[in-house]
Amino acid sequence: MPFWRSFKGCHSLGVLSVVVISLWLRSGFPIFVIGDAKFDDALFVRLARSLGAGQWLGEYDPLTLAKGAFYPLFILFSFIAGIPLNLAEQALYLGACAIAARLVHRVAGRWPGLIVFAALAFNPVLLTVSLSRVIREAVYVSLSLALVALLVQVAFAGRNGSARWLFRALVRGFVLGAVFAAYWLTREEGPWLLPALAVVLLAAVPGWWRQPVLAGRTAVSLAGACVVGAALIGAVAAVNQAYYGRFLTNEFAAPEFQRAYGALARIHQDAWRRYVVFPADARQRAYAVSPAAAELRPVLDGPIGEMWRRVGCEQTGIADCPEILSGWFMWALRSAVAQAGHASSSGEAMAFYQRLADEIDAACDRGTIPCDPPRATLMPPFRRHYLTDAAYAAVGIGRLLIGMGHGEILSVSSLGPRFMLLTFADMVGPIRPVDNHVRHVEGTIAGAPSMPVLGVRAGDNQATATAIDLTPPARSAADPSARHFSVTTNCPGACELVVGIAGQPDLSIPWTQLAPGDVALGSEARLSIESATDWEMGRASAARQGALLRIARAIGALYATAVPMLAGLGTLGLVLAVASLKKRPPDGILMALTVASLVAVICRIALLAYMDVSSFPAANILYVSPASPFVILFALTGTILGWNALSRRMTPVS
């Protein structure tokens, strides 16, 4: 039965209310743009524009295949549909929530299903600044939840004996495969969710054992999912090969790049530093034994390398930071290969990475330079203390995740040049404004020997929209040289009115000093200001967004307090359910959702904790966000499991 028919009467009204309020709340958080973030926000918009122009991902450069293709496609689809990007992302998330809630409704009833749907729908993590950007995690959260929920739906297919079972099984498989492909083509760390998916299949085994027909239907759906998923991922790789010369979906996952990165990282370092994989002493050893590595010296040891060192050190806040950190070295390496002239196509770049890896590994194997064992990964060489360090880091990351980002929801103005902000607004819909102020000044200029020139100068050199009217007034017959002027501008921040008169230096007057009165322009020319106003536009919209921000902060504070307590109840409920397995096994769907959610949360925390101590600081809400719906789902389904277990214990077996 379709989801929207399963809730009748007030339940249907409840579902509709949750959808409307959730979308309304998200509408109060327009996209927060970082216009010059060319490795994230600007890259995704650039790729989406290229897709829309029929040029696939556009001209090849080190960024073209650095990230998956699905998010730019999603941006393009929302643009074509005329839906603001933030609302399209929320609609996708609500769809994933509906799938999970439908499963709960199927085994626990309408009200528990509605509660799960509402709790997931108002996930405050999606309202944080980090996920309000043009950033792929905003859809990755939805795809992660949808993938697990759809697999549960497939693994626990209903016992419907309809003759259309084959059609239904194939449809489920098609949808599951399409979602998996989208998930895999969004971010690079897809395997973190595989243990949770394996748990779902293991939880379904007892049902398959009792009713082999269900196993057959699941097998049909899984086979269809594998075919569809492989076909979609392969299609993207094939198009990349046609355009860029290499059959792949992401160059960071390419064996050649991982071999090259691993070869450089295996070179022995005189003094170990956290987050550093290729310090100066290792670089000198590489340059000496590898002509390919020597070609990278001008960038890695030059101004570009220094820029990457400075950016990484500033963003991590590390004071003693003389080297490029690993989270930024991968980008520095790609920049160096491009500057060396080996990135006219993906095929050429991969061939260079292969040659670089071969030369370094050969020197290591000969013993020419001291090296660690061979490796082909972006992870740094293992050190024993990483395990204990990661255990400590996991505590902080777990608190951040289970506390739903501690309810920190802010409103931040967009950043970047105005032409970039206009490009973003054209592609993704409303964005958080930089400045809503309009400024106006008018008066007369008299005594000038020729027509004066007026202009507005922004202190940060941003482009502004300015209207200037300069006409000779009929009102001043006594002074025919007088000119009436009117200037209206949306110039943000520190701005100046610039007055130019032939034969004299330009006069710049800070806007804050403009007031009714006379200003000498030199010789006999005078500027007479009649009025100067500065007013704010969009006050009603600002008031609305302020109200929604207060509501969102209240929701964030509620979740930050309630979810940890509910997670404790969910854990207790899971323990009770496991303890009751021999007497009365719990419903397989609830058990699968609960345990898979728990495993997803643990895997995400473990992954980020290890990355945090070995590669780069990863303890932030952006990286933990994909696991946030699983925390909510685990807390609620675990609690339902515990309640059911207690109810069964109190109910005698007939």
C-alpha cells in the first residue's frame, strides 16, 4: 500500500502537516554561498552549468573529475524543475524519511510511523550553516538513509501472493540500484555504509529460511539493483572516458592516483609529524630518484606549495606547521601535475601518476631510498598510537553526532564577489544576501568649469548597481554652471562617493560622512548635499527569516537534549529485544532498522575518528551529518523494540 494511503484521517493530516512545516522551515534558510570556494560550492555550480550546456562536466582540469557527478546533476534537475536548491534537498530528504517511516508503520502501527517521520523530518543538522551551502553532504544525508531503508524494504518483502510479484520485485530493485548509484557517485567514502547494509541482509536470513519464496523475491530485487547500479555507474565512467580519456567516476579513487600518493607517503621521514605525508626531506629523496617527482619541485617547493601549506595550517589552527598537511597535499599534488603539463586529459594525468608511482616504488625496492612497505591508498602509513588517539577522538565526535551538532544553528551572510553571487542565485535560487541596504544622495554641484563626473567606489572593489542622474537645473538661473545630481546605489560596506572635475584630483567622500550641507571641491566649485538616506530593503523577509531562525534554534536545542536521552532508551530497548530472542523473536524489520542504524553510526564515528588523528581534522558537523538520521532512527526504533519486548514479557504465551 502506498505511503500516503496508509495514514488515514488525522494521520494523513499529520503527515501533510509535517511535510508542509518542514519545507516552510527550510525555506527560511536560503543557500549560504561561499562564492570563491572553487573546490566545493563554485565547483558544483560550474559542473552543473556545464551539464546544462550539454558539455558534460566541461573542459578538463584538476577539478573536473575530483568529485562525483551526482550532486551537479541534482543541482541541474532542481534548476530545470524551477525548485530552489534548498527546497529540492529537503524534498529528497523527506522522501527518504517517508521510506523509513513506512517500514515502521508497517510493523508498529500508524502513530509510531508518524512519530518517526516527524522526528526525522525536523533533523536540525540540515539547518546548520555547514549544510546550508551548495555542498554535496546535503543530499548525501538523504541518499544514505534512503539506501538503508530501501534495502530493508527489499530484504523484508511482503508476503503478497499477487501475480505481479515479479514486477514489484523488479521495481524495488530498480529504485534500490538507482539510489545506490546516486549514493556512490556523490562522495568517495561509500564503503562506510556497507556494514550496515550487510546487517540488514543478515537480519533477513531467518525469514528467508522459513519462507524460501521470500528469499527468491529478494534475490530478484537484489539482482536487478546490481544491474541497474552497475549500469548507471558504468555509464558515467563511460562518458568520462569519451570526454576525458579514462574510464572512471572519480580520480581520487583511481588506482594510479592512489598508487602515486601511496608511493610518496611511503618514503621515510626524518621526523614524524601528524598530518604530514610528504615533508621536505622526503621530497628531496623523491626528486633524486624520480624524474617524474622532480618535475613537481617548482610547485611543491614554490609559491603554490606555500599557498597550500598556509591554507591548511590556517584552517586547522595548527601553530607549528612547516609542511603541507595531508588533507591539502592531495590538491597540491594535482596542481603540481597540472603545472608540469601532464593534465590535458584524465588519461594523460593517470599515465603520469602511474609513472611517478613506478619510479618511486622501484627506488624503494632497490633500497636506494629508505621506505615503508608498498601502499596504494590515501591513508597515511599506520602507527600504533593512532588506535588509542582515535578512541579519544571518537568520544568527541560521538558527542557531536548524538547531540545533533549541539543545536548550533546560525544565519550567515553569503561571501564572495557579487558577480559570483549572482551566478549562484541564477542556478540555485534564493541565497542569503550579502547586504540589503540601498543608499541615496542628491544635491547640486556649482562652480565647476565643466560637467562633473560622479561615481561610487566600494572599499572591497565589489561590483555595485548604481544609478546616477546629473542634469542642469532650471531653478538656479543665477548660476548656470550648477548641476543637480542624484545617486542611488546598493554598494555594501565601506563605500565612497567619488566626484571628478576636470583639472582637479578626484575627491572621495566616505558615505558615512555624507550629510546635508556644503563641501568644497577645490577652487570655486562646491558640492551642496540636500539629502542623504540609507535604508534597508526586504525588512519583511528579514523578519520572517528571523522568526524561522528562532524556531529552528528551539528545535535544535530540543534535539540536542532529547536525542541523547532517547538514544539511551534505544540502547536499552535493543538489549531487551536481544535478551528476548529465544522466547519471542522481535519483528525483523524493526531489528534490522535498529541494528543497521547503530552500525552506521559506529562506522561513521570510527571512520572520522581515525581520519581525525591520522589525516586531517574531521570532527565537524559537516562530516558527521550523514549519520545524523541514523541516530534519530536508532533512538526511536530501539525504543519501540524495547517497548514491544516488555509488552511480550507481560503477555502470556497462548
